[in-house]
Amino acid sequence: MPKVIYRPDVGLFQEEGESIVVEGDTSSNSVASLDVTRNVTLRTSTETGISEVSGSLLILRGKDEPLFFHLGGDQYLSSNAWFDADEGAFGAWKFAEGSGASSAFRWGFRSVGRFDLDVDDGGSAEGTVSWTTAMAITSSNGFVGINKSTADADAIGSFNGVLDVSGSWNMPALAVTGSVDLGGGAADAYFMPPKHTNTTRDALTAKAGMMIYNTTTNKLNFYNGSAWKAVDDSAV
């Protein structure tokens, strides 16, 4: 390809050589810029195994952190981390130069049929990123996993995390229309209801069917529509 140069006063023009150059005021308060009226198309090789389709193709650098677009077997948008296709045999994710000790994240589609949101809470410039999957959604059945704790065993992966859902006052934070399986039969599974004293229990806007664990009496309580009752534990 020819060398393409953009200058604010004359626009785009070509010279001998290769590359794209944007020229302008490069003082500390102004940087070179390219004003695109409609859209920009980035084209890569149609052949497989070419390094140009395995790295970070587009970099949008702001005041503090850059945003990268990665195209390869997996498609990602990332902040503060870029993919170096020439690192090792398979490439590696690196913290962006100039970002300092900052966190990084990426989100996108994996070739195994999964949408991931990955994070690394901190690293140094050009250091290798160690991703932890904060959330994943499979394309096959909509499975949602939160907080990856071990390496992937399959497309779904292994997860171990807490889902904290906060609702408005006196309104359900989480409503499930169908059935719910808590624990899935795991040997260490359990269900823990909300904990209240007599005082905080009585301050609730009670509805029939509500259940709490009473820390004053150490008993399960349920509201029958007119009063709070303790669950009979004589058979336990």
C-alpha cells in the first residue's frame, strides 16, 4: 500500500512508502487527529494463520487508558490490555504501555461459543495479563457463570462466585417465575434465609409466605398472613 498522510489543512494525500500518518499540532494540549465524516473500514487478510488477524488491530487511546479491538479466533474489546501476536508460540495479552499499575478488562466472544467478561486487577506496563473471568454466558443454552475459580474444563467452565442482587425498599430484588434448584444436590450445599431479631422482623412489611431466621429465638419464622409463627422443631 502507499504511504497515506492526513493533514488538517489539506486532508488525505499519498506519498511513496508504506504506513498511515496523521499530522497536526502535537503540543501537550493538542494531539494529531483524524476527522472521519462517516465511517472507517479496516480490512485484514482473507487467509488464515496470518499474524495481522491475531493481534490488536485498532487502538483508541484516551487521556488515561486505551481501548483495543482484538480479532483472532476470539473477538475482544479490551481496555488497558492488548494482544501481542508475536509473544511466544501462541501470543500473549500485555498491559498497555504508559498505563502504569492499573487494572485491565476485556469482553467479547470466544471461539468455544461463550461470551466472557475478564478482568485483571493490576499490573505494570508491558507485563503479562493474568485474566480472571468475572462473568461468562454460553451461546448454546444461555448458562451464566460468575467468577471463574479454576481452569476451563469445557465451554461452560467452572465457576465459584456470589450473585448480589439489591432491590428497592420493600420490593423483591430477584423474582423467579419457574422452579429453582438450590445447591444442585451438592454435598456441601445449603440454604440460608434472611436473619432478623424480633425487633427487625416486626418492622418488616410482612406478606403471607415470608420466612426468616429469628436470631433472638434461634428458630425459623414464617408469616401466615396475619401473624409471625415459629416453625415447629420438635421433630428435628
